[in-house]
Amino acid sequence: MKNIILFADTGIDDAITIIYALQNPNINLLAIVAGYGNIDRNKTYRNTKYLLELADREDIPVIAGATRPLDGSDPTFFPDIHGVEGLGPIKPPIPEERFADQTNFSRLFQIIKEFSEDITIVNTGRLTSLAMAWYLSPSTMEKVKETYVMGGAFLVPGNATEVAEANFNADSLAANFVSQNVPDLTIIPLNVTREALITPFMAELINEQADTPLQELIFPILEFYYNAYQQLEPGIQGTPQHDLAALMAALQLEGLFHYERRYVKVQHEMGYANGLSIADFSPGSSDCFGTNCVKIATEIDYDLFASNVMEILTSS
Ligand code: BDR
Ligand code: CA
């Protein structure tokens, strides 16, 4: 059983990740930190609460994460991809303004201390809240066993810009800090998450077997996400589950990913290459060792991914 704290910006693929976590008997979801990203912070907070309410798991604390990047700039949101409310066509029946005054970050530190040395953090949103947690209480954060981050695009095109992936691009300062300072870090970049597709056929099978309010949400949000992706990448065979791939990596399923170890930097001086993830993959380069050496996923076993996703998302 893995004790997991998820840092999310609850849009569509984050929502699928939360649903998977709630359905998976091998995951003990301790808390969710909801920060700005795909949509604004109050909406990600509201969406997270809504999903937990549908699952009858309101015992899981939701922590209010960051509202903007570390450099103080205004965030850009992505309603075309995730919907105005962040869950495609779904409008949760709770006004997000209700969560405007949440200030419960210290709850996060309490939980980490309580489960000291036995906590895995999975970050599926911008890196701001995670960097802030390290700035606020490094001694508490050192008690985290391992950290998995969805972000970056190594030697492949980005999705936010020609070279940068969205989570790294939106707060490149935080992404650089995390990449260079968080120990036992694994990065699951676009290189592999682009291939982590839920096809329309899979989505229909999940829908046919859905018998809980949470499972019934999967099809409509994926259908919205699929249509959005058809505009972005015409002909793509399904919806890329960027965030779910990072959570699945944390479960260490045998053979799901192939990794290489490199030191990672993120271009954070703005300009054209803002958010570019940099690691040395030049001919003759090899795995690094030591504290700030990062495990980077470079290949995914798609059949294993698809069969595990179907098993968990259709389980009752
Ligand atoms: C990442 O950016 C967000 O839009 C997704 O939720 C995912 O975390 C993909 O680049
Ligand atoms: Ca996300």
C-alpha cells in the first residue's frame, strides 16, 4: 500500500488520476493539494472537493495550493482543453468562491510528519505549490520518501510552446528548483505521457461498466478532452493521460516505464525557451548517481498501461 499525497491542478487528466487513485486498492490517498494551473486555484479546489464528495471520500483533506507562479505573473488557463470549469462539460454544483479563503497549508506538514518516511508525493500540476512547501519547511519535506513529477519534454517538442511542456512552462522557476533540489525525484515527461492514451474504445468499455457516480463521470469528461485533442493534434488515437502516467509510475509496476538518470535543469530566464527541460542525452552520456540525479522516464509499455488502466477504472 502506497501513501500518496497528490499535488494537482484538477483539470481533466488530473481528475482521471484522482478517480484512479480512489479506485486503486494499493493506494492510500492521504491528501490532495489543489493549485492553479489548467484553471484557477479556487476551481481546482472546488473540483477536487466535488470528486471526493462523489466518491464519498470527504475524509481526504484538500489543501489550498498556489494561485500564481513564483515570479508573481498572471497564470494562463486552458478552458479549450479542460473546459471553463476544468471538468469538460461538467459544472460541479458548488460555487468555487466558497473556497477563496482556504489557508490550510500547515495541514500538509502535519500529514507528512505523521506518515514520516513513508510518503510519496505525485505532482501533476504546476510546480509552484511543491516548491513553496520546500521553501516553507525543508525539514518537513525531507521526510518525504520520494517524489514523482509529470512535466518536461526531453529532446521532443513541447505542448505549451515548441520546446516546453505546460507544467514546466507555467512556472519554470519552480520547475527548475524542484528538478535541482528535491531528492529521490522521478520525472515522467511528455516523451512518455503523450503515448499514455485512453482510446475511445477503452472509454466506451469503461462507460458500459460504470456503476458509481465517479465512474459515470469518466466518459463525458474524456469525450470533451478527446474532441479538444482532435483540434490540437488531428488524428490522435485517444486522450493522453499525462497525469495518470505519473501516478502509475509511483506504483512501480514492473516494466511499465524505462528510465534513464540525468541531472536536470529547466530554462527559467523567460524568453523563447522558457520551461525547456534540459538533460545531457548526448552520445556517450550515461546515468548519473547521487542526490540530485533525476530518474527520467524515456519509454512506456503501452499494453501494460492500457490493461492496468482498464482493470482499475472498471473495478467496483
Ligand atoms: C500537463 O499540463 C496540464 O494541462 C495537464 O493536466 C498535465 O498535467 C500536460 O502537459
Ligand atoms: Ca495536471
